[in-house]
Amino acid sequence: SIVDATGVRADYRSELACPVYLSKEETVPIALVLNELYTNACKHRTADSFPAIRLKMRGSDTIVLIANRYTAREAEGDGQGLNLVQSLLPENVTKLTVVCNGGIYTAELKLSPPVTMLR
């Protein structure tokens, strides 16, 4: 739904071994975080690229990777959006890592139980 709302296509791949569900209490904050991360990826991408989204498992953790190509000019910003994202994440069971390397900007969101439930 988030990808569809932006109007920017994405290269989406899920490598999940089983369905992953969010806890009821964290559904809205995590949706807001994913929306902000994807919107940033769309806004700061190079004109000839589109974001990549990967869903992976690391033990009982669910990893959401959102990556895009960028130029230094496109990556400039005040960081307020990422600060907001950090404030929405539950402590101790989620971790957001953002890396800019080799022209690729990658946001990795790690979600751990009890935020996620495997079925």
C-alpha cells in the first residue's frame, strides 16, 4: 500500500520463510516508519533509478531493507524525518541503521519479537 501510494515503482523481493505479523500495538508506528523510509528513498533517489525493498529473516528477527541510488546533492537534508522515525520505534526490539556507501543509500530496519510474530 505504501509503495502504491507514492506512485514510484520498487524492486520488491521477499525472502521470508514464513509469514510475519506485527503486534497490534506496533502496527501504526511501524507503518509510519516504513512510509517515511520509503518516501525518503523515493525523494532522494537519482532520476534514473527506483528503490529496492528486501524482506529477510535473521533468526527470529525480520529485516526490512530499503535502498536507492543517490548523489551527494540528493542525500542532503536536515535529518528531521529520520529523527522522527527513530522516536516512533519501540526501544530494545527494533533497530534502524542507515548507511550511505558507494552511491547507495540503505536503511535497514530490524524488527524483533514481540513487535513481530512468526506464523
